[in-house]
Amino acid sequence: MIPRVLSIAGTDPTGGAGVQADLKSISAFGGYGMAAVTALVAQNTLGVREVHVPPTDFLTAQLRAVSDDVEIDAVKIGMLGSAEVVAVVAQWLTATRPPVIVLDPVMIATSGDRLLDADAEAAVRDLCRLADLVTPNLPELAVLVGEPVAADWDTAVAQAQALAARTDTAVLLKGGHLTGEESPDAIVDAAGIHPVPGRRVATPHTHGTGCSLSSAMATLAAHGLPWPDALVRAKRWLTGALENAAELHVGRGNGPIDHLHELRPNLDLAPSWSAARWEDTAAVRADVDDCAFVRGLASGDLDRAAFTFYLGQDLLYLREYARVLARAAALAPRTEEQRFWAAASVSCLAEEATLHESHVDATDLAPAPATAAYTDHMHAVSAGGSYAVLVAAVLPCFVLYTDIGARWRGTFTPDHAYADWLTAYGDETFGASSAEASRIADAAARDASLATRAAMARAYARSMRLELAFFEAPLQR
């Protein structure tokens, strides 16, 4: 299940805090993020410039619009700003009763300034009783329990225990404001103290850390993790987000954390290996399209003797190609790939029997130079023993014919001189096989060394050139 998580918070146009940070955190843990905005904040990494609070009726409308339509699995609450806003949220929570409620009580600015008046602070204390987890930093924890800011871990634990007891909820105690090389956190609830150790990351880029952690916890809880387990997972992610924050280069002040650092190493923006090779051979493919044989085959004006010669050579080629595909099946590292290449080999022999032997007398056929050059290339690659290079060498015979067939499909009538052949080129089953062969080649390229990928590219390019020569041969006798 994909958790549907609603963030109720203010905005940050630079994306590091507020609902923007919440949505990134929710996505980082596989949730679907939604947002109801409590305040529009003009801020950047250097500070807050201006805050606009829309009418509370509009906040009510946002919340109802979501809950009237969407089943909500968790709610994260951030910046509220006033007692009136707190009252609206509390009323909606009481009526809606989401399964998981995480409250990040935004009360103290990074500068240490109080963000709420006394009435609003009292309202937030009351709101804690509706939450399943409260995630204050140490200054906010001190305000909630009416004590000085804790200067050591033991004092912080005692304050968290007091808040948990008064509000009958769990507290995520965060040690980030303490000093030292260690930065422990803990879940404090009626069952006791569940500490999660951690090391301090030396970085100024901590903007939005509290927002991000609380929304991560809400998403993990919606996945079904108990609070202590959720904190272990979220803390590992947050440590990495802090370690990678400087690489974002966002702003000139205290920048944001890297919410998606765990996903980024797996992100491949480059075209697939097979797509890149296809583009690299565009000139050769253009020559194939312009080849007199191909143009004559498409129009139906091709000399029958040239077509008969082509069929005979294709019959000889497919016999050898089937052997090469069987070799690919023997070299394939995965069962599903072994089955694919074995089935492709059998398909070649079946095509030889149905389409070729019905048109051509195979007796005394000898390979033309272009045919011999192509099959020699295939067998040489096959003998080299590299599965990846062999896959690359056989791929053009799949993708080139699929491309031609897709473009020819629907362009000829049943009485076309070469209708049966053109229909075979455009067969959708063969198209699916071509797509699977490309996927296998891409996977082989991902696992290959740089030297092997270079050899794959050479084998692919040579096969494509030999395809062109094969098409040109019938009219060059």
C-alpha cells in the first residue's frame, strides 16, 4: 500500500522547509504527499522576509476538500502560527480522526525568537493531546513543559517524559541542539525510553530538518512501523540527507538537506544503452531506408529474381543466426534470458521453414560474400565467450527489422507482391521480442566493464553495417 500522507504547514519557496520539505520526505519513503497550507512564507536560506496567513475559513476549506475525497493514512502538522489556526486544525482532526497524527510544534525560530504568543502556545500544548507523536526540538520542548532549555541529555529525557505523561502521547526527543560528537534521539512514551544513537554531522545545511524528520516519521508509521523502528530508519536517512546537503548548492545561507539522496545514485538520466546505440547508427539506418532493395520491396516494384536471391541468402543466414542465439542461451546468466534466447533460436528455424523454404529451393545454395561476412562476424563474437558482446551483436537483427516493419505496417494492400514478407516484418510478437532483446542488452551493459561496453558498441555497429550490406547485395550481383 502507498500511504497517503497530508502535511498541514506553512510554505518555503526555496523548498527546504514547510510543506515543500514534507512532500519530499513523504516521497522519499514511498508515500503519496498532500498539503494544506496554513501560511505563505516569503523566505530563503538567509531568513524569513514576510508571512501571509490566509483566512482560517480557507484552511478549513482545504482540509475538508482533502478529507471529503481522499482516505488519509497519516497527518503531519507543522507551522500553525495562531490560536485560531490551531483551533481549526484541532476541530478538523477531531471530526476526521486520521489513523496517525504527528505534530511538529513549530514555536521557536532558529534565532531563538518565540514565534507564537501565549494563547497560541497554550493551544499547541492542548493540540499535543490529539497527536500520536510530538516532535519538538529542545527549545520547543522547554516551552511545552514550561522549563528552561535542557543543557544535557538527562534533563532533556526528563522533560520529554513529563510532556509524554501530561499529554498521553509519544515524544520524539531530538538531541540535535546539544553539543558533542554524538547526536542521540529517542522515542519517549508510556512504555519507557527507546534511544537511537547517532553521530553529529558537521554541516551548516540543516534548514528544514525538523519538518523533514516529522513527515518521515508520519510516513513510516503509515507503513506500519512502530515509533522506535520508524526512528531508526528515519535517523539513518536524515544522517545521509545532512551528509549530502552541501552537494545541492541551494542558496547562500543555511541550505536544505538532501531529501532524495537515497534515490539519486539509482537515477539514470542518460538514454539506455540500446537507445544510445540506435541513435549512434542513424546514418547507417538512413542508408538502409534509401537502399534500392528496401525501397523496391516496400513499393512492390522489386525484381522477383532479386527477391528470390535475398530469400535464399536470408535462409542461410537464419540457419547460422539460430546457432548463435542458441549460444547466447548457453551463456545467459539468468534463467529467463536462457529461455528467451532459446525460444528465439527455435523461432528462427521455424521462420526458415515457413517463409523461406516455401519460396526458395535450398539445394546447392552458397552464401554470398555479404552473407558470409555477417555470419562470420556472428560466429567470431560467439566464440569470444562474452555474453554481453554477443547480445549486442545479435540485437540489430531484432531492432532494425522491427523498426522497418512498424513503419511498413498498414502501408500495403493484401495483393501487394510481397505482402506475406512485409506482414512478417511488422509482426507484433516479433516486436515484443525485439523490446525484450533490447532490455536484456541494457541489463548486460549496466553490469559490464567500460572495456566490455566498448566491445559491445563495436559489435553492434558492425552488425548494423553488415545488415546494410545484406540488403544491398541482391541488386549488386
